[in-house]
Amino acid sequence: IIVLFSPQKEILSTIKSRSRIISLTGQDENAVNHIKYIKAFLESSFSRQSKSIEKIIKQEKISDFLLSMENWTRQKLLESKNVKYANLSEEIFKTRNDLTNNANARLSLENLVLKFRNIDID
């Protein structure tokens, strides 16, 4: 479940304790680099994306890749206020959870990328 809420101080403490809070304000330079990387990644062909995923897995950079995806979707959500980006954030969360439960990394990441490709991304 994704809940968009502001200001944060008005959220009940019981909800805060059971939630992952993602700020949609301000981004550091590292986040900007993540966004640029994902933008280029998403504009490439699926075969190139698949090769990149292989490299990400071999270099054990899955967490960094998912963080980049999160930063990109967060930025797009801020810019457009379109719920499709909140849905993509949820898919990233599900993928991270699947990987924690020992799902096949390549299959999980390629499935996530296909979900991004199936949505008309601005």
C-alpha cells in the first residue's frame, strides 16, 4: 500500500512505525546521478538492459540499482503527480522483497524492467 501524505507530523505514530517513509523533497547529487543512470537505462533496448542486469548481478550492485530505480520513480512522481509512478515504486518494493526471499535475481530484475517498459513513461 502506498500512501501519499503531508505533513509528516500529522501521521499517526502507529502508522509511521509500520511504514517506510520516503521523502519526496530535495535530492542530493548522488540521487541526481542515479536518476540520470536510470533514464539512460530505460531508454536503451531490452537486450542492452538484460546485459546491464547481468553485469549488475555479477558486480553485486543489485541494491544500488534498485535505489537508482527508486530515486528515478520518486523524481517522476514529484514532477508529474501521476499514480503510475507510485505503482512503479510499489513494484520496486515487491522486487526487493522477492530478492530478499531468494528469488532468481536476473528473472526478478528483468521482470521489473518489463513492467517499466509496459507503462507509457514520459
